[in-house]
Amino acid sequence: MNFYDFHVHSEFSEGESSIEEIAKRAKLLGYKGICFTTYLDNKNKIKKTKEITSKLSKKIGIEIFTGFQARNTSELDRLIKLRREYDVLLVKGSDLLLNRKAVQTKEVDILTHPEYNRKDSGFNHVMAELAAENNVAIEVNFREVLNSSKNTRANIMHKIKNNVELCKKYRAPVIICSGAVTHWQLRDPKVLISMGCLLGLELNEAKKSVSETPENIIKMIKERQNRKWIRPGVKVIG
Amino acid sequence: MKQKKLKIVKPTLREKERYMAFQIISEEDEEFTYSDLESAIWNTMLDFLGEEGMSKTSVWLLKDCWDQKNQIGILKCNNKSVQEVVASLGLIDRLGDNRITFKILKISGTIKSIKSSTSKNG
């Protein structure tokens, strides 16, 4: 089974470790591929990150994808326009309107931690239905559990459990990511699977969320890179 | 007076065990002792699962199998609590002042097969 971690921050965004350190650690832990997530400050950043990651990918022997995370609606609109130029589009959850827009948009791959910094879980049955319809994966972020403790951890796990339950009911894809900001926060895929099980997923569903769901996203990436692709659901035939 | 030995429980009534081999990846290849690791595992698991949850896991770090040089160890638990134990290991990010990560090498039902896999890694 191939494992992927699709939400890792390097020194290019809010992370502390270099891309090389993270890629080497991911390889050691048994990942087949990882996605470095960064923010869109300017257009040149896409080219720059792609150049660095493609060199490292060959050097270390691990698939590296470039992901851009939208922090607000205007950033999301800008990223949708440039959708062909990078691999994965993530949306930073927390704001209710942004969460809703993310699950409504077909171009979005992952809605990261919808419950982040919120009193409620930031996700409801309407959003779950939309996420399933538009194939937007809902993220279970391991860093949120790792960096919290006692009552905060209990609250976060409760909110994630609620979201997972909704995703299961409406068959929305779930993806488990480490959300690491240093290479020390990367975790063994088995640890992520186990955490998924504790958060309400069945063992086979938890395994799918670190292998099959990312693989489906990779399929979409390859489809998008095809010249015949125009936008989700529209491509040139013949 | 010689104490009477407890009668051995039938195999079908015994708790099913799982053994998991793990390796500690640390900064500057620091060597940790058995007691360092044991206390870290117990503290984290008690925090995360609680005393009642911990009682269900029957977790035990095997002292004879701790390889201090390669930082490889074997943890024993019952078959129903593997996910809880693995997730708890993932929540250990420090041992003393050093940052660490656990790599799960293998999970098996017999100590024989787990020992053969750890000897290959070591």
C-alpha cells in the first residue's frame, strides 16, 4: 500500500524545516509521496517551488507535490484562476463562509481542519453533502491533536469525531494528514491510521484516507496537467 | 510454606497478544535507556487514554528486547488495543530535551516473527 501526506509545511510557508529535511524524513517513515503546502504571495512562487521540488524528488526518490493553501476567499479566487499551474489546492478551514465555499468549489482538493480555532466543528450535514458531490476531501489534522493537551485536546478530538461521522454518513472523502511544520512532526503512516480509527473511522476507511484518497487526488492532478483539460467536467475530446 | 502455583489458563481463554517493533528516530542519534522510554510511554498513555483506558491495553515494554544501540524495542499489548497504543506512541514527541519520532517496524502476533524482523533492521 502506498502512503501519502498531503499537508506539510516547509520553511517556504509557516514551517521550520527545509524541504530536503522533510522529504528525507518522509522517505524514512515509508511515504511514497508528500505535498508541500505554501501560500500564494506572488505568481513567481509557483515556478520557484516547482523547480526546487522536482530536483529534490529525483535526488531523494520520493514523489513531491506542490500545494497552495487559500486563507481567504479572494486568495481562493486567485488560486482557482491559476489552477493548472500547481498540483493541489487546499483551503485553510476555520471561517464558516470559506469552509462553505471550499466544499462548493470543484477545483478544491482538500478542506483542511474545518474546526480550527472554532467553538463549533465548522462543518455540517449540508457541507458534507456538497463535499461528497464535489469530491472535496475533508482533512483530519494530526498536528492539532499533537500540539494540544488535556481539555483542549479532548475538545478538538470531539469536533473532529463529529466531522468524521458526517463525512461517513454522506460519503465525503476523508484525508488524514500530519499537518507538520517541522520534520519532527511527521508521523509514521501507521500512527495516522490508528488516530483515524480512534476518531471514528473503520480500519479500512482509515487506510483509504492515507492511501486511496491521496491517490485519487494524484489522478486528478495528472488529468489536469493534460492539455485537453479545460476545467472540472470539461475537456477537449478527439 | 511453599506457595501454590496458579493453574495455567487454557489457550482459548487467554488474552490474545500483539507485539509491535518500533525504532526511535532522534536528534543526533541520542541513545535512550529502557527506563527513559518506559516512563515516557506510560506518562503519555496515561495522559491520553486515562487509567481506565490504560487498564484495557495490557501494555508492556519488553526489557530484554530493548536494543539501546539501534534504538529498537518491542512493545506488547492485547489485540483489541493496537490502535490506541500506536496512536499514543505517535503523540510522544519528546524524550527529555530531545525531539523524537517513532517508526513502527512491524506488528505481529508472535514474538518469534517480530524478533526476526528486528534483527534484520538492526
